[in-house]
Amino acid sequence: MVELATKHDKELENLIWKIAEEIPDPEIPVIPLGDLGIVRGVEIDERGRALIKLTPTYSGCPAIQLIEDTVRTALENAGIVAAIERVISPPWTTDWISKAGREKLRAYGIAPPQKTSSSKPALFESDTPRCPRCDSIKTQLVSQFGSTPCKAHYVCKSCREPFDYFKCL
Amino acid sequence: MAKANDDLFEYLIRLGDDHLILGHRLSQWCGHAPTLEEDLALSNIALDMIGQARSLYTYAGEVEGKGRSEDDLAFLRKEHEYHNLMLVERANNDFAHTIIRQLFFSVYAELLWEILSTSGDEKLSQIAAKARKEASYHVRHSAQWTIRLGDGTQESAARIADAVKTMAPNIQEMFDDDAVLQRLVQTGVIGDVAVLKAAWHISIAEIFSTAKIDTDLLETVAIGGARPGRHTESMGHILAELQYMQRTYPGCQW
């Protein structure tokens, strides 16, 4: 009986992971939540109740409420009632964006983060990401803050296209 | 025990109010900044700061234990119940004033979050660890502008000097000590904040030297001791705008 419950719990846990991880990010729909690294855990307690932990990219991420609602709805559509917990520790880092996620960003026209979060930038240093369109390294920072809090605004000096860079955090 | 919670609540409110009010001030630039890129940058920093305030208020409400939500704390207090620095109320005025106000606060905030990230209070340390990373981008933004303007044209240098003179009286209040802070340091909730002032001056001096701004401008008579509920005239105007919706339509939600 106990074993049966455990097996069922494991399946439920996996199903919740799968559903949540495949939901697209509302601001960058090309990248699913799983690749973004914001699904932080799924727990099933001894009474079979499910809990899913999500984390915002930035403290002020305006999308987090919508993300939580979307996850809740997607789970409900699959017949699953799960509590959602917003966690902030450990703080989200761009290191958690998967390799596949980075490739999806690039294909979409957003240069993926270059470094690891531990490499704290010097005051006047700026990253030089490759242009996601023409792959040139002749790129220039326009503004540290782009169209969303998680991105910086760059321009490519080779193809002259502006682009977003997912900055390291 | 009640006393310890009172102190923590007070501290969270101070920090939350600093971030809410400065975030609100920055949001007033939305649609008015000198360039589109800067409009986005200032709005993004505002978003970070208001997000940090939300975490602090939510936790403050839990610590207080009277069922007050982040919205109750942000929108439904009276003027004297906000315990922010006077610095963050200062008018946006021209762009140089906004940048210097931001530089002063962001350098302070980054150093403070660093100290708080090892707080003996687990929740506060978590909020701080996240905010610290965001604050370092804010420092870079305002430092780069300070240098561009300070070492720019005669006009921009004059304006940045005027901004430094205007904000300088509000430097000391960031480092004011009181019984609440002392008790929190004693109980390990906050680390050694006494080192903040020297560290802040070192960072600012470094930026000012590159920006060719005279550090003598920082020396002035302080306006301060403001923390528990004293404000400049600006605060009433800020709250009138900030609280309008909640006061007019109580309980209104998005």
C-alpha cells in the first residue's frame, strides 16, 4: 500500500514537472519555464498534496504573477490541484538557463548570457556578446537595461541590427 | 520576544519605504526621460526597487502578525508612519539630480544588501542576497552617467555639481545610528553597519575622481535624524499620488 502510494506520488511529481517546464515564458515565449530554470521543485506530502516551487528572475519581475496563474491553470486542466510557493532562495541566476534554452534565445534574436553569475563585472566593464543575427563580435552596449529587467540593449556594428542581450545575474 | 519583532518590523519598514519611495520617484520618469533607452533603464530600476519593497513589506506583515498585506503597508499608512530616508523623497528635478540621488542610494544599498545577505534572520538574508545582485547593476548605471556628465561639457559638469550640492545634506542620514539598529546588531539580525559610511565614501570618491567631481562638495551640514517619520514637503505630494487609487477605491485590485 505504501509502495503503491509512493509510486503514484512519483508519477504525479514527474507529471507536474513536465507540465510546468513546458509552459512558455510570457515575455519571451520562445523559452519554456524549464529551460529558464525558474521551476525550483515539486513536492508531494504524505497526504498526497502537491506543492510546486517557482522563483522570479528579478525581485520586480512583473511576469511572476502571470506565470503562477498560468502554471495553476495548466495543472488544473490536467486535473491536478497544486499549491504554488514563490521562493527567492537561492536567488535565480542566469547559470540556470539550460544549454537548449540558450540556443532557443539565440535563434529568437536574443544573445544568451555569456559568463557565469559569479564573475562580478567591474564598474566599467561590459560584456561583448556575439550578435545573434550575424555572429559578429563587434557589438556595443547601448543601455544596461533593455526591454525587460533581465536584458540589456546592444547594437551590432557589423550588421547594424539592434538586439537584446540576456545579461548575467 | 515582542520587542525583537518590533525592531525587525521597524527595520523592514525603513528599508521597504526607502525602496518604495525611490522606486516611485524613478517611475515618474516613465515617458519623460531624455532618451528612450534611459526611459527604459529608469523604469527597470524602479521595477527592481518596487519588487524589493514588496518582498520587504510582505515579510514585515508576517513579522508584525496583524494580517497586514504588502498593499496595506505600501498604500494605507499615514505620512509619519513611513520611515524612509529624506534623500529618496528629493525631487527628480533635472536628470543630474536624479542620477546623483540614485548614485548615493545605490552605492549605499549595494553595500547594505551585502551585509544583510549574511543576516542571522534567514528571510532577510534571502531578500538581501537577491537584491544585492540587482543593486550592482543600479550602481553601474548611475556611476556611468555620473562620469559621463561630470567629465562631459561645462553645462553637464555644472549641473552634476549642483546635484551633488543639493543631495549632500542627505548623506549622513543613511549612516545614522539609533537604539533599534544597535539592538538588531546585538542580536545578529544585521551585521556591522558601522563600516558602511567609510566604504560608501571610498566608492563615491573613486567614481568622483574619474568623473572629475570635487569630493569637497560632499562636505556640508547634514539634514537628518529623519528616520522615524520625519519628512520633507515632497512626501505629502508623493503619497497623494501613490495612495490615490487605494484611498479612492478601498481594496481595489488589478
